[in-house]
Amino acid sequence: MWWEIALAYAHLALILSLAVFQGSLAALLRPEWMNPAALARLQRLVRINQIATTLVLASGLLRLFLGQKSAAGYMANPMMHAKLTLVLLLIALAIPCYRAVAQWQKTYAAHATLPDAQALKKARRWIMLSSHLMLLIPIFALLIARGYSSFAALGA
């Protein structure tokens, strides 16, 4: 039982960390705050976000395969598939932002040019979409935890 509690705690703590750092990234992607130091911070935040995302996925896999409930039971549940789909979409939506920051770093190193307001707004839009999507994932986690195993059961 303590193992299950430790896995659940680690997973939740890492999810909250991801939310904090993704929010920090979104906050810093503002044209009025852009300068060389902010660009360097953005690069660090992207790296932290990537690490946090990897750790969230790893802790989720540990819960799936080493947790109290069987992996087969989880994977037979459509709610789990919905949750995993949202996680993958969250990651996919963040990638354009991560790529933009990497490109800005290269451009700044070569030409000492900072990204323009439009580029910052576009990257911020991607990370905000990803962040807002994160709010839907706990719904499916709660449904799984409460034993719902179909969308039809929600209407009952």
C-alpha cells in the first residue's frame, strides 16, 4: 500500500511541477518582457518542461506497470485511453513553442536578433493551448479512480 501511495504522490507532484513550469513559460512569452536574459530563461524553462513532461510520463508508466491495479485493467478502460490521448495532445501542442524557442536561440546567437511580437504571441498561443488542455486530464483520472469504465456509464 505504501508503494502505491508513493507512486501516486510522485505522479501528482510531478504533474503539479509541470503545470507550474508550463505556466512560467507562458508568462515569460510576452513581447514587453523579451530581452537576451529572458530568451536564456525561456530556453531553461523549455528544458525544465521537457524534463518534467518526461518524469510525468515515467511516473505514470510506473503506476501503470508497478501499481496496485493491473495494467490490463487500466488499458481496457476507455477513460484511460481518453486520458492518454489528452496527454499526448498536450505534448504535441507544446512542441511548436519548444521549437520556436530553440530557433530564437540560434538566431540570437548568429545575429543578436530577438523574436518579434508576432512570433512570441504565436508560441505563447501554443503553450497556452497545451496548458488549458491540461485542465481536462484530471476529469478522466477521477473517472478512472471512481471505477467508470465507459462513457455510457456517465449517463446512468
